[in-house]
Amino acid sequence: MSLQQHEKNTDFVWRDTQGPFRIITESQADTWNQDGGFLLEQVIPQSTLDELIADIDPMEARTNEFLRTVKDKRQFIARADEITFALHVVKRSKVARQFAKSELFADLCFDLLGPDCRLYWDQAVYKKPHCLEEFPWHQDNGYNFVAPQDYLTCWVPLVDTTVENGCAWIMPGVHRQGTLSHWHTDLGYECLTDTSGAKPIEAKAGDVVVFSSLTPHRTGPNHTEGERKSYILQYAHNPSVLLAKEGDDSTPQDDPDRQFTVLQAGQYV
Ligand SMILES: O=C(O)CCC(=O)C(=O)O
């Protein structure tokens, strides 16, 4: 599939990950290299998910309440009672902060990025019952252009996720082209028109959907009575910078309140 590249993506070369690995298998490494993502099964105990949910639910409820008060009950890609984004949970939850620094994610960083990594972004995304819109196909690096372009997204389902309630889908293979050009839609940025070959990744609570910032992904509508809850953690190479949308400015991604180091020269922090 040949697609239009982002204007700041001029010299990207995908580097296959190679072992020895700390947590992933050779087969997961092959899937990462070929598809740009894989499912890591049953690595988070339910007790940890319960603690996260107990901290995140009230934050999300406040976010939804706020959205109900604004014009058209929406702000950028968030829509009251449909889809909400609770940003930077680690700033407000010790549980989330510890979770983000845990060996699970440090080991994934080591295997998929390298020995020096930090948390770049975290947010909880809730899809409300009967949210009938999808969250469109995009690369995470298509929203805000980070350099180096390849960072790691860990999409953590807080409840079981299925095609019916809005699980994640990925488009295999496209990550190797680097960041694509995106266009704006009412539902979010979008980068694909041909979606043949897309793969749903149904994931249970306790699993992690692991994919690259360069892997196009989307989530489907929620046709069920339950809330589809996810917590998303993104890890970047250390150092990394955010490139300005216009011009040449760049901002280091090192806010100690929310972008802390998780792996330094291969050692846990
Ligand atoms: O969890 C979702 O429904 C979509 C979230 C997503 O793809 C993102 O935040 O990049």
C-alpha cells in the first residue's frame, strides 16, 4: 500500500526489533516487525485493573460532566456521553504512575524501542454505551509529530473489548512507511481510505494491545449497554521532541510531572 507521507517525514527508515528480548517472544517480535502490533495476553492482574478503574472513573465522570456544559457538547474529538478522553492520569493517580513505571512496560520498551525510554503520553478513553461512531483510522504520530517518529503505544483494555463494543483494529504493514499525511474529520484525524486487510484485535481485561505510533489503528462503535474503557500509555525514546505544526520549533518531551523516565541504559528507574 503506497500512501502519502507526512511533510515532516523525510528520511524515515523502520528498524526491525531484534532479540534477546525481556518479555516478548520471537513470534511476537516477528508480528511487530511485519504487522506493527500484537496482543500480549494476561499480563495485568484484575486487582491492578480494579485500582486503576477506581481512580480513573471519577476523572472520566468529571470530564463527561464538563463536556455536557460546552457548545455542542463536544471539544475537539471528545463528545459528551459518546467518547471521552481523560488526559494525563499519571499526574493525578499514584496507582497509574506506578503502573506506568512498572517492569511490564519498561520491558516492552526495552524489547521494542531500546534501553532509554520515557512515558510520553497517557490518557483514558471511554466509549459510552451505544456510541455509534467509530474512532477513525490514524497513526498516533499523526496527531502530534514526535521525533524520533517511532514510539510505543500500549492500549490497555480495562474491560473485555470485542468488535461489538469497540475494540482496537490495526492495519498491518503500513508502519514501515513512517508517519503519513492525515486529514481532519469531525471524528478525528484520518490517514487511510483503503482499509482492506484491517485486523480487529479483541482483547480481554488483563491483556495489552501493543502497537507502534506508526501503525494505523481505529476503534469501532460500541453497540452494547456497557462502557468500553481503555487506558493508553505511550512511551518514546529518550530524548524525544515534539515538532511544531508550523515552522521548525521543537519542544523536549520531559515534563517531570507526566513524562518521566522508565528505562535508563536498560535499567529500571
Ligand atoms: O480507545 C479508543 O477508542 C481510541 C483511542 C485511540 O486510538 C487513541 O487515543 O489514539
